[in-house]
Amino acid sequence: MAINERQHSDERDALREAGLPGGWRRDDSTWLRSRRRSNYGSLILQFALKDFKIRYTHSVLGYTWSVINPVIFFVLYYVVFSIFMRFDIPKYPAFLLLSVVMYNFFSEGSAKGTGALLARADVLSKMVLPREVVVYAALLSAGLTFVINLAVLIGLLWFTGVDLGPPALCFIVLLVDLVALTLGMSLFLAPIYVRFRDIGYLWNIVLQVGFWVTPILYSELMIPERWRWIVWWNPIARIISDSRRVVVYGVWPGARGLLITTMYSLGICILGAAVFRRLQARVVEYL
Amino acid sequence: MAAIEVRGVYKTFRIPHEVHTTLTERVLALFRSISYERFEALCGVDLRIEPGAFVGIIGRNGSGKSTLLKVMAGLLIPDAGTVRVSGSMCELLELGLGFSPELTVRENVTLYASILGYPRRQLAARVKQAIKFAELDRFRDAKLKNLSTGMCMRLGFATALQADSDILLLDEILAVGDAEFQQKCLGTFVELKQQRKTIVLVSHDLDQVRRFCDDVVLFDAGRVVARGAPEAVIERYLQLLVPSPSPRQAMGG
């Protein structure tokens, strides 16, 4: 029989009244993990599926909307930037769609991940679960759309005659970076959002500004030299520009640059996880 | 060894006085210190629950019953004191968590069963069993919004009952649905009792408490004021209700 013990103390006057030997606190999350024998994989999947199913109920076209939406925006951007404004970028359709699809995942994933604790407040305030489960589920739900969009992208690559060379293997690393970055931001913002709802509005603005500041529609080479540092410090811009290099142009990325991008994304992920771990224990009281 | 041992648990909620309705007031409030209402939900609770006991917790609204249950479950962290739990625990503080009217009966039950933590290998079998217990086989693939409220609660109850934890924490969720289904639920409780599960039940239904619990705890103002055989403690509770109501405000069970 498993024995779980929790001891909590605070520098509260209550402690003295109770005459208890205070002073140590056990991390609640280790206790949570030991309590239930089941793994949480199926729960994450169920939450994500619920999200995905509900989003497309009552619509005739159903899941196809998750394809139609990016395709329409892709056509719009293409018409504006390739026909009207005539950007001189080789293989622009593939260049554009890859960037838009990747940024959409970051934006949808981080927005949903940030709101996940509040969105599932009903469950979290009544049932003991590792709270990060709902953030993972939000990301998985955004990931389903992302996978569908990537399939459309592969179709377009084939259609426009872009051949995937060996450098495209680096895209796997960049995908890991993208997920780590999105997860890190979500874990970082989710518990803070519960306390300060302003975070939701703020992050929305950051994402909209980010769409134009990040070289998505245009190439980072179009930015004047003295403004390039914006791209250098922007993790999502680093990931997207390297992805275009390896997938669309079949060029190997700089090893040093790729390493920095990876360290950067994993760093944000670790930071986010640490913040989440620290704040999650009392998050229920503010839901 | 006790199934649940609560020692010297304190829990105080700070409820901010939010009276700022206009933007100007809100801006001004930033420079003032925020005033809080301190609400002592639990003040030094000691409770030992033996394995196999069926314990009822009664008391007025706001006396700390639900807070104690949440502390025992690990949802709330006490300000001071310890909670020891031995054995697996399942807290049923509300039925049908995560139910969504837009999903089918089967989808909802699968989600709820995952929330309750049923092992993946048994998930499909348990879902089938739960739908059968709720007598909703016919509506398996109907959307939940097409079911009556009672049917939804039956579904939640049937799914929750599939939990085979050693300890069950129940908050006012007994006996849902029509008379026939209630009879079935009560039968399940007799069964759980025979299986020597440890059950902690918060209830306002004194008849239920009398019928099932062998041990009743009376809460008032965040403290345990009486404990013992159902009849004596319920008597004490009824006496408590007679005098003029205390100034403590009722705050969420």
C-alpha cells in the first residue's frame, strides 16, 4: 500500500497556535505523480480530441476548415506580396506557406496553452491532476491542425517542384525547437494568466506584432543590416528562417546558428517548466 | 494504520473586497492597499479515519466540510498541518466533470473516465460498463445535449462508481435520478461498504447519513465539534441549528 505524506507549513501565526514543528514543505507535484497509477497520455489525448471535435461541430465542412483557413490566407498573402508588391523571392509560394504554417502553430499553441488552466478550471478545481496535462492537451490540439497544414505544405512543395534534399533532415530538429518554444511560453504564461488576466490581452498583441516583426511574409535579408538584431534575438524568427533554408532552398544551415536556436528554445522550455512547477500548487485557489 | 490522518490543519482564505466598478476607482485602488476579508475555513482540524470506515461529515453551510475534503484530496494546500493518506484515493466532488453537451454519450464517458484516471487498457470496458449501469445503452451515440438532466447525472454517477480506489471522497453527490435509479445507487453503496472501502461522505441528507455511516463528524466554524455514533451527533447538529444563526456568513459549503 502506497503511503503518501504531505506536510505543509507557512510562516503563519496559525502554526504557532497549532504548536507544530513547521519548516519544510514537500513539493506537491511529486505527490501527485505517485498517487495515481495510470499514465496521463490518454487523458491528454482525450482533452485534445474533445477540443478538436467541438471546434468543428455544426459545420458542414467540418475538419476541412482547418485546411481552408490557412489556404485562403496563403492565397491572399501570395496575391498581395507576389503579384501586387512583387517581392523578388525565389520559390515564394513554398517560402510563404511554410512560414505562415509554422507561425500559426506557435500563435495558436501558445494562445491556447496560456488559456488552458482557465479553460479547464471546472475539472482542475474538482479533481487532482498534474496541472500541466491541460497545457499539453492544448498544444496537442493545435498540433493536430499543424500536422494537417504540413500535409498541405508537402502537397504544395510537390506541386511547385521543390525537391527535398538531405538538409531537410534538419527540419526535424527545428520542429522540436518550435514545439519546445511554444510549450515553454505556454507553461510560463499559463499560471501567471490565472492571476492576471491582462496577460491574455498582452500576449495577443505580442503575437500580432510578432507576425509583422518576424520575417514571415518577407525575407530576413530585406531588413537593413542595423535592424537584423531583431531577427537574431527573436527565437521564432530564427526557427522559421532556418526552416526555409533547409526545406525550401535545400541549403545546410550554419551549425552554430542551429545550435544557438536549439539552446534558446530548450532554455525557454526549461524556464517555463520551472515557473509552472513553482506556481502550479496554489493555482487552484485562483481559478 | 489510518487511511487518512489529518493533523492540526489550518486553512484561511483571503477574499478581497472588490468594490471598484469604474475605471477611475480601479486606477485609484492601485495606490491603496487592498483590503481582504479573512475567512478561516479550517482552524486546527484533527481527524483520523480508519480503513474500511464509512464516515459522514455534517455541518452548516460554510462550516468547512468541503474545504476539508479538498485538503484531504490534495486540491488545496493547508496553511499549516499535515495530511497523511495511505492507499489510492478518488475524490468525487462533482459528477460528470468535463462533460460537454456537444459530444456523444460515449465520448463524454471516455473523457470523464480518463479524468478519473482509469487505466488505459481497461478504459473501453469500463466505459461500456458505465453506460450499461446508467441504462443509457440506447443513447450511446447521441449527443449529451439531447439527454435529460437526470440522465446526465446518472451517467456521471455510473462512471464515477467504476473507480476502484481504496478511499472515496464524496461531496453531496449521492442518489441522483429517479426513485428506481436511486435504489440502484444505494445498492452500490452497500456493496462498496461490504468491500471495506474507506468512504468519506459530506451530506445534508441526514437520513442518508443515518443509514450508511457508522461514524459521523460534526463541523462548526471550521472545527470538529462532535464525533461518534450517527444518532448522537445528528441530535447535536439539530440542536446547533435551533439557536439564532451565527454571524459567520455562509460561504460555499
